Amino acid sequence: EDQVTQSPEALRLQEGESSSLNCSYTVSGLRGLFWYRQDPGKGPEFLFTLYSAGEEKEKERLKATLTKKESFLHITAPKPEDSATYLCAVEPNTGNQFYFGTGTSLTVIP
Amino acid sequence: DAGVIQSPRHEVTEMGQEVTLRCKPISGHDYLFWYRQTMMRGLELLIYFNNNVPIDDSGMPEDRFSAKMPNASFSTLKIQPSEPRDSAVYFCASSRLRGGGYTFGSGTRLTVV
């Protein structure tokens, strides 16, 4: 069964304290893995697409990496404005479905 | 571009009433998706359209739910009759491609009492 699991559910960091969020997945074949950011009361905002193991993408303080079983979203020297829920989603290479994880709620304390 | 526009932002209705949610996708985006988000189940894909044609509605929970896309700039999601368990935030998203770089709207928060 196709599945996406994100950990931890919640993470509190001091400003400047780097950390990583995890997204593990089980799909028969991966077409793509996607990271989104969601602020309270808003829709998810697209961040990155990763297609193959070893691929990395960066945007400001965020870097996403992909292996055959999981993806990490590394946050370097976070700021309070990075506080949000980060969602991971996978698209299997068969069928029409697109699976979201339940997200990691990140709080960065000044 | 104004992005994906959804209306209303909030809807409170009584059980048994009909509810219609509306979405205007980004111009030029050939794919339109309807998602539902709850604390328990997260984001769930309900249905998606390609060039105004429904492609996969396997996520639509029951026959009480229906979706239409009469043209490239408008889609509706209708629930009739509504039930309290339908309470959730409903998102519309659009994209040029099938793969997941979607642009989401701000959502409609539906409360059925």
C-alpha cells in the first residue's frame, strides 16, 4: 500500500538552530516527491520537486534531498518566519493518485 | 496573476442543506484539483480535471459529492445533502502539468451543523 509518513509531527527550534524534517514513503515506483509549506489559514505553497535518488534542491535556508526511501528537508539557521507546517507528497508512477503526508509543524522561536 | 480564487472563504450550513464551493483556476493551467483537509486525515484528493474533463473521481467520498468544470476558468464542488462529517477545509489547486507543483487557493472552511 502506498504511504507517506512525516516526522516529527511537531518541532520547536531556536532561531539559528539547524535541523531536518523527514518524509519516508513506500510506493511501488516514484514519479516525483514534492515539498510544500502551509501557513495557518492558507493553502499549501509549492517549494520543491525531486524525481530521483541523489537529487537535491535549495531555496534560501531550505534544502531538500531524496533517497530511495525517504526525503529530508534541511533547514539551516532558521528564522521565525520559517514557522509553518511543511508537507511532503509523493506521486507514484502508476495510477492517478497523489499522496500527502500529515505534515511537520515547525515553530522557530526568536 | 491573482492565483487560484476560491469562494466562499467560510461557509456554515445546516445538515441536509446543499453546499456549493467555487474555484477559478489560474489561466493557462490545464489541470484542476479538489482537495479536502482535516486534522485526522490530512489532505485528500477528491477529484481532478484535465482540460475540463474529470479524470479521476475515486477520492469523492460518496454520491452526495459532485464536481463540474463547465469551462477552463470555473469549477464547482457540490455537496447535497451536507452532513456534519463533511466539515473540513476544501482546497482547489491548479497546474500546467500533472506532477505536483500545484498552486493552491486559500480554501473554503466548511462547517456543517
